Amino acid sequence: MLCKELVVDQFELSQSPHLLAAHQRSQQYGLDAVTQADYVILSAKQLQAQQEEQRGFYLQALPVLSTLYQQIAKSHSTIVLTDANGLVLHALGEDQFLAKNHKVALKPGAIWSEQYQGTNAIGTALAEQRAITVHAEQHFLRANQVLTCASVPIFSPDSSLLGVIDVTGDYRSYHASTLSLIKMSAQELENKILYHTFRNALYISFHSRAEFMGTAMEGILVFDVDGHCLAANQSALFQLGAAAPMPFVHCFDARQQSINDILSACRVNPAQLTLTLHNGMRIAAIARFANTPQATLSKRFSHLNYLNTGDSQVARIIERVSKVLGHGIPILITGETGSGKELLAQAIHKDSPQASKNFVAVNCASIPESLIESELFGYAEGAFTGAKRSGNHGKIIQAHGGTLFLDEIGDMPLALQARLLRVLQEREITPLGSDRSIAIDMALICATHRDLAAQVAQGLFREDLYYRIQGLTVKLPPVRERGDLAIVIRKMLHSLGQKELSSAALALCLNYDWPGNFRQLYTVLRTAAVLAGDEKQLDIAHFPDDFIDAIAANHQQAKHLHTLSTQAIQAAISEHHGNISAAARALGISRNTVYRNK
């Protein structure tokens, strides 16, 4: 029999038959509400295989989750995407809450079905196939009663269950509006999936109120060329007053416009229409004809979205960059050294129409001034003493049809800036020692850690070149400002051998300034992974000594060192279930130090 204090009041359960049924199922699974939850977590390889198997669903969900995250930012919550079995495919949120969620295994690879976790929003939404909120003591397992969770199931166009979107937070931060926000996100995702499912089909989006067109609330109907309805979203069925998809002639007054009229109007480009319902109401609509194969739409991997792990600044950068791809607009990436500028540039190239051609990177700061001109612009045979007999095409010509990435462009000599400007203006290049011009066509991405506007004012950078390369300027945040650092660290660890980070070590990482940004972070984690050997978990004791010394030496960090140490010690004690000796071994300190700071 379950302990009385751990069971939700039966009257409260009787007011929610879905929660009551969930608790009954939890008991039937043989779960014990009192004992520590037995978390089932897939290995990194198993998780990657599942993500690959559900790539279409996973990739289409990422931008939707990013938008939802921006709506609930600073709410101390985590957004979770699961598959139909309750497997967490993706999680994003604030670092501090993500760190806490390690204790309840709310992370990619964890399974949250009722069979393993009892009553919880993810598992219960899947079991009941309905939106639900599970708050605090409504969870079956005691370990999960510190949480408040809201989940909404996602369905495919054929009504198959795909998974859920869930928002989980501390039970003290419950917001009644959360479930409504998730429902809007779920509808948006189902609409995206619907748009990417059928080929050789007519899509008609509509709403009785024109201002709702293009939102998650628009109705969507999909017809074949004969007018048979292939699919409809819930908004369409509601507006038509239908229980199931109906043929075109039963949806609209075909005497006003037949399906053949609409097909003719939208074969090439989407057509704006005014359609008439059978009750005489006229509604705004947009008709599109989709002939792109489903595999092309659903399987295309977005390298930009892969970089989006929950930081709001990065999410906005990706959103803005995605809009200018393929429009010939140069992109300038700014940010501190090591903040990921080249990684972003590579992702931009891989998602662009130039992806099948070369990505040519040139670090303007690392090439001697005497060589950079020939490296960039190339040279003809015999152009100068020591030149190759066959000449050299140069980086700009190598980038023809692809992308030229000029890293640290703020360090380019002034004389070369003038020549680069001429190339960008005239779209052709003349190699050194040649009298023949070569037409070039390439996408341009530049990056710098310098303040180019200040350099222009100081006469160190040409103003005309500055405005030529500044089509879209984005600034990457340094590591210390990233809101998704816990997720980034986890991804790095997976690439280094699937090791986990202890709560104490994670707390230390999240509170450090990382002046070397991702380069320093990766080096520290890689060294720690090697020092850890076969141990599955990285602890503070595995960090290199110079890193620990740097924390102590840094003035700003030194002021917080005692607090950080106390937090790390308390986290280690909690992680080792109160075992002082084990906590001391994990931290690499004496038992007396643990006793003094616990």
C-alpha cells in the first residue's frame, strides 16, 4: 500500500478522470511511488539512431521549439520534444534548470512513458492522446513531484501519434497559460508536417477572418487533382463544421470556382482566392500546388537549425540568416575570438544554394602580408620570382559558384581592401601578372572580432568596403552569455566519448567566464575526458590543474569561488546521496573540506 502522504488526494483525482486513470495504470505497472525513480536512458549512439530515424519530425520541430522557448524565456523551464514512446529527442531551456533536470533525467535519451515514470505530463499525454498538465503531487513518483509539466501530443496527417511537446519547470513556477502556448506550437508543427507530406496535391489554406491567415489557426485542406480530400487540419474541420475530411464539392460552392479553375491558377505560383462556403460565407484563401517529393522536404538536414540549442540570441541569428540565404546578400559575423564564427559560416554555406560547391576559408590574420595578395587573387605563370610554373588560381577563383569566407577581415591590409572592393563591385578578377579578367560568382561571408566601425573611424578599414560586406551583420554571443551552455557541453561530451558531467563539474562550468570561449571549453573538456580514462562521469578532479588555477587567479571568479565551491560540494553530496567520502573523492578534496562547506 502506498504511503498516505505520497498519494494525491482521491477527491482531487476524481475531479480529473485522466489523472485517476494514469495513477491506476502506474500501479498496474508495479511502480513504487516512494523509491527513487529508475531512469531509462539510451546511449548516445542509440539516441542518434532514433533521431536519424525520425529526422523529418525532429528537424521540423526545432524552429517551432525555438519560437516557443522565446515565449517562455526566464520562466525556469525546459522545453522537451519526445517521440511516440516518450523518448526525449531534444531539450532546450535555461542552463541552471537544465542542470537541475539532470537529477530527474529530463534530457535527450531519457524515456518518460508511464511504464517507467508513472503519471507525468509526457507519458500521460501519450497514453491519453490529449493535452494535459501534471502539477507537483499529481505526479505518481515522489522524485517527480518537484516538477510542473504540461504536454500536448503531435499527430501526423493520418492521425498517427508522433510524439509530444512538453514544458517542464519547478513546481513553484506554475503558469496557467503554458498549456495554451504549447497547443499553439503543436498546431503550428502539425501544419508544417501537413505541408511537407503530400506531392502532386492542391493545398488550400483559409480562415473566415483574413488576419488569421498564415498563423497556426488557419485551416488547411489537401486535395488530389480530382477533388478528393487527402487530409485536413482541425481548424479546417472546425470552420467547415465537419467531423472528417470531405471532397472539394462538399467544402466549397463549386459553381463559383471549380477545383480545375483553382489548379490552373496556382500551378506555377500560389494564388490568392476568395472562396464561397455552402452557407454563402465568402472566405480568404491561398492555393498552392505541391509537386516536390516528400523525401526531399522531410529528409533535408538543416545545419543552421542543428546549431540552435536554445539560446535566444543564437535562435534570432539563425532565423535572420535563414531568410537571406540565396539572395546574394553578404553576411558579416562578429564576435569574440573562439565564439563559433567559422562554425556558423560553414552551416550557412551547407544550407545555402551554393552547398554543392566549394567553401573556401581564408584567415586574413594568419597569412603574411607579402603573400596574402597572391593567395587571394592568384597569379599567372611567371608573375614573380618563385611563382609556380602553372600559376595559381587563388582563393577567390576557387570559391566561384560556392562561398568565400574571409575570417578576421579586420586584419586585411588597406591596399588589398581596395582590390577586394573592386572585385566585389565588378564581379570579376584579374590574377597577378595576367591581362585576362575572369568572371566570378560567389556568396561572401566575412568575420571579425574587431569593431569595424571604429576601425573605419580610425582610417584602418575602408568605409566603402565596410558597407559592401555589411549586408546582414550578426553578432555571436560569447560563451559566458549563452543560455544553452549546458546543452552545448553535453553535445561536446558526446563527441568526446559519451561521458557524462557530474552536477558539481557542470555547476563549475556554468559559472566560469570562459575567456577563450568554445576553443577553451573544448580543450578543457577534451583534456578532462582523457584524464578520466574509463570512468563514465567527469568530475572536477579530472579538470586540468591550469584550468582550476585560472579560476582561482581570476579576480571576478575569486570573489565567487567560495560560493561556487559550496555549490559544487553540495551538488556532489546530493549526487552521492549524502556519502561524504564519495563526494570528497569525486571533487578531489579532503573529507574535512566537505564537512566545513556542506
